[in-house]
Amino acid sequence: MGVTKTDLFTQEQNELAQVAKVFAHPARVAIIQYLLRSKTCINGDLVQELGLAQATISQHLRELKQVGIIQGTIEGVSVSYCINPVRWTEIQRLFNEVFDQFLPPESDTCC
């Protein structure tokens, strides 16, 4: 696999691509959706909710935390996670900037 030349792209393009990559796995999408529905911090519920092994869920949580979508707090031996509201708003802005650039063509055909 070749080397990606990220320096050819803007910081926002690189950031959007990094976030999109995290959204590219259905388990991570399911974790995000569960956190959004629960509207609270969660910890061990994900294993039962998703039916995946704890180690697998932990790996997905690391990926989500790495880009800042979720944040966690340590309470004794357990870690509780929730959506990071500041980062969520930033990510929403990044995606909206791309989607808002689309203007439907005047006719039904594009090409």
C-alpha cells in the first residue's frame, strides 16, 4: 500500500477523512448510536447491547476516543463513556460543510 500524502490536503480535509474512517465500521456506528440514545455515561452495557467481546468493544472505544467523539472517566476499575459534545459539534460542522456544498442540478441528469 502506498504512502498517503496528507500534506497535499487541507487540515479540514485530513480531519474529515480521519473522522469518516472511524465512522466506517458498523460496530463504532452502533456504539455512537447507543451513546446518543442513552444520553448518559455508560460502561459495561455495550457488551450486552452489541453482543461483541469486551476486547473488541474496547478497541472500538479507543478508536472513537482517539478522534475525540467520545470521552471517558475512570471510576474505580470501570470507565464510563459518553459523547463529547464539543467535538460532536465540530464533527457535525465538518460534515455539514461538505454536504452544504451540493446544489442539485436544474435537470434530473448529471452526466
